[in-house]
Amino acid sequence: MITESAKIILVTRPSPTGEQLVNRLRALGLVAYHAPLIRFSAGSELTKLPGLLQTMRAGDLVFILSQNVIRYVNPLLHRNIPTVLEVAFGGQGDRPMSVDIPSQQLAGFKGEGYKRLWPSELLYYAIGRRTASVFQAVSHLPVTYPNIATSEELLTMTDLQQLSGKKALLLRGNGGRELLGKILMQRGAEVSYCECYRRNPIHYDASQKINDWRRLGINTLVVTSGEMLQQLHILVSPDFCSFWLLDCRMIVVSERLAILAKQLGWHDIQVAKNADNDALIHELYPKPTTRQL
């Protein structure tokens, strides 16, 4: 059992939420380091989104599957389209996020469509509370989200059970959320996708990184996606003398990730109640309960 004071935490989630989590953990007196395993860039279908939205009818469904969708889409809202969007995510030490969109992806994107990129007659859904709050802040439109940030939980909502005649547009990164699309299709929706951003692996000098982490005494890992978990597992190799990584406590954000982590060889696994930093901090630094005498 690793006590709170003995935890030495490696956060692998990408910027900026990774740095934000590390800063908050350090403010609580915990030892934490950041080694992001992926970085983000604009998606190949980003500028197709206005046209896709214009094909939808009142009451059709739009699913915003990550805060990164909003970070990359929202510059298209403005008449003088900026190449950098700053979104203040606020709350508990989180810093503003800057996003660069290549100018060639914005070239030729003119007209009136983008002035109302989030049409008010559509129904909007988000996977988690934080994604929903960021979307609402930039769109001023209602958005529905589950208390637990998973596709499975979203699919339990009453208004998503019968979708015959509806279009459902899933705004995502490069791949992911196939279960959500599959089930929506089974329930009668006409499902389409738009790649708004891309996740790109960060390649480190594996031997050097493993040595650094061992020297720091890392014993707790925070992983927030299957893609990152697979990347981390690649580093578990006799070539790097890194089997000790499998002895670290693994903090994940869903039961699906917990199952994958177990399959890959981890045995001390905890599942946070949500994927946001608040839930991860609760898992890493639980508040002591007060007993009534």
C-alpha cells in the first residue's frame, strides 16, 4: 500500500491538462512529474465541419467528444479568423490554452456559415462535465452530459434510446468512440464523424526516460486513454530494464482502461470516477473523512 506521502506520481496526460494536474498535486504537497505521451494538432476534416452542420435538421444530434474539439473548432466562429485561440478553462489553477491552426487549413474558409457554427436548433451532447462547460461557455447553448464521463453512461440517457430519422454527428480526434457510433446507429441514427483534431505520439529516448523515472522513484502512474496506456507498455521491456513499471500503481479513468491495464500486466489499478483533473486529484489525494464523536 502506497501512502499519500510516499506517492511519487508520473502524469502522462497531454498538455495543458497534464501540467495543470501536476501543479495542483504539488500545491497539495505531493511529488508529481509530467511526461506527456501524446500532443495535439488540427484534424484533417476540421474545416469541413461548417458544411456538415448545414446539412443537419432541427433536432439532429451533435456529440462533442473532447475539449480539444472546441479548442480547434472555435476559431472558425469569428469573421476575422484568428490562427490562435485562447480558451480560459478556469478553475483551481488551470491556465488558458493556446491552439495553433495551420493557415493552409483556414485558407478559403469564407462566407456566412461559420458565423453560426453551432446552430441553436441542434441538440448537443458532451461526454463529460468539463467538456460540456467549455462548450457552453463558447456557444451559450444548452448541452447534455452524463455524470460519469463515458460513452456507456451517455448511452443510458432516455432521449438517446430511439433515434430513427435522426442524424448524429460525432466530433472527435483521429479515431475513437466507435462504440458510441455503433450503438447510435443500431438505435436508428444516421451517424457521421468529423476529425477535428489529431493525437500524435511523442517519441522519447526510451532508455533515458526509464532511467530518469527510476531515479526519481516513480511509483504511481496516471493514464487517461488506451492509446497512452499502449505507448507506456511499449517501454516495458528487458532492453530497458523496465519491468518495475508494472509494479507501479496505475490510476485510470474508466473500467475499460482498467481491464486493458490488467491485460498488459499491471495489477495495482485504481479507477477514478471521472476523467477530469478534479476526479484524478480525489483519487490521488482523498480527503480524510471526519468521524462524529
